[in-house]
Amino acid sequence: MWYHRLTTLLLIFSIINSVRSKRKLKEQEIIQRILKDYDWRVRPRGMNATWPDTGGPVLVTVNIYLRSISKIDDVNMEYSAQFTFREEWKDQRLAYERYEESGDTEVPPFVVLATSENADQSQQIWMPDTFFQNEKEARRHLIDKPNVLIRIHKNGQILYSVRLSLVLSCPMSLEFYPLDRQNCLIDLASYAYTTQDIKYEWKSTKPIQQKDGLRQSLPSFELQDVVTDYCTSLTNTGVTTLLTMTTQSSGINAKLPPVSYTKVRKTSFRFFSNIPILKAIDVWIGVCLAFIFGALLEFALVNYAARKDMTQVSQRIRQMKQLPTDGYRPLSASQGRSSFCCRIFIGKKRKTDFSLNSS
């Protein structure tokens, strides 16, 4: 009897627990709660306990996914690149895991914060003011929607991802062109904050990812390696953190194609007329021109010598055809001794006689 009662009580208890399920908070409700009293103009506290006031600098972890390097301009000393730029930092003010401490509430692992086309007016949370020091031109991709992702995890960890296309300056050394090896940089730092406010670091695992086939995508260069570095920069406003990514590329034109002198000369002056340095291609063109002019000079000398020999031979043949015949006399039968006469004519007027007489 008691066994049936215990089974009934357990069944009722399980039914009550199943009815009383955890309430799952929606993303919209979570975003409204965490942004209710949030001020995006104030940077979050750091995670350093030795700084009681501010918590030390905010640690910003950076990684880059290289999508393409479209061109390397040797004349303007620049190159174009498209990549996905990601930053991660922690803001305890946006942590919402405290909402599930009561046990009757379930929260998602992260929420996504949407952005509009004008990111400056739609900014809702604090973000690092990162800029690229060697950037000439830059744009964000807005087709079909802004290529921006802001993901807030329940512990306050934030992931910011954006797709960018930049034209970056790259000072080049062209002494060994077209067999050169260039190092092009991507320098990024904080514009307004110093190392006491923000500290940048590359991601510990795979800080730089590359799209498949990127190394062979350049027409005249081959991407050899990508190296990351870290340093500090001293400015008038203080010391700032500087992250550097170096792309090392080398020329794949081991030899130039066989082209005419006119085309080589036109190409050389068109692309490198503003670069007043001696390059390997200049030496190559100079040697080619020396061989060309040497061949022309050899042809002229051989032609002159051949024509001179032919002229002398033709003159001798003409002289032999014009020899006089009045100097020859027939042999007389009445003469008692035989005679042999040989005359050698040299020139038109001078002559020498040789007579051999035998009895």
C-alpha cells in the first residue's frame, strides 16, 4: 500500500516540475535590460585588481582574416587589401549571466546587437577607437546589409567583427626589381587612448588567418609569410600600443619574357620614370641593349669586310678580261732553237717580261 502511495507522490512531483519549467529570456528583453542604464561614452573597467580605481587598461584582443590582396602598386608605393577585422574585450556592465542565478530563468549564451548603416549614430556600447596608421583610403561594406557583427556573451565578453577594404601605404625598395622582396605593413593603434586605458594584443591562437589560394592570387608577386609584432608608440598625448602585421611578398618573375626593345623601353620609362634609383631591370635592359648594339656593330663590320673582298675579286676578274694581245708572237719554224716566253702583266700599264731560252 505504501509503495503505491510513494509512486503516486513521485509522479505528482515530476508533473509539477515539468509544469514549472524555466522561463527563457528573449534577446530583446536582455538587450533592453543591459542597455537601460548603460553609458557607451565611458570605457569599461579593466581586469587588473592592482588598479582599484579604473581596473587598469582594457585588454583588446585582435585577429584578422585576410580575404584578398588585390594589387601592389610599385609607382605609388601602396597596396590594396580586404580583410575581416575582429576585436574582443570584456565589459562587465553588459554581463547578463546574473539573470539566471535565481534558477528559474534561462538565458542564451550570447546576443547579437544589430547596427544600422550609420554606425556613429547607432552606437549603443563602448568600442575601441582603433585606426590604421598607414591607411590612405578605407571603406566599409554595406551590401546587402552592413557587414558588421557585435556579439555580447553572457559573461560580458564582446566580439566586434567588420569587413573592411583598405588602400595602405607600403614603402618599397626596388633595387632588385623584378626579383625584389617587399615587406608591407598594417599598423593599428588607438587614436585617443593610451596604454593606461587600452592595451592591444594579438590573439594567442591563429592571429592571422588567410583565405585559401591567397598566396597565389597576386599577378606579379607571391605571398611568402605573414608576421605579427607588438610595440609601443610615444606621442604628445602619451604612450599608445601599436600592433603590426607584416606581409612578406617576393617577385615571381624569375625572368622577363622575350619582348622587343621598344616595348621594354616604353614599359620601363612609363612605370619607373619617377623612381630615381638603379634597379635590376635597368641593368638587365642595359645588358640587352649592349648585346643588341654589339650584334648590329658586328653585322656592319662583317658586311663591310665581305663587300670589300667581293669588290677586289670583281676588279681582278675585270682586269683579266681586259688583258692586251699585241705582245704575243707565234713561233717560227725557221728558228733553230726552241724558245719559251712567259709574260706576267701587273696592272694596266706596267709589265714585266721573263724569257727562258733552251737549246
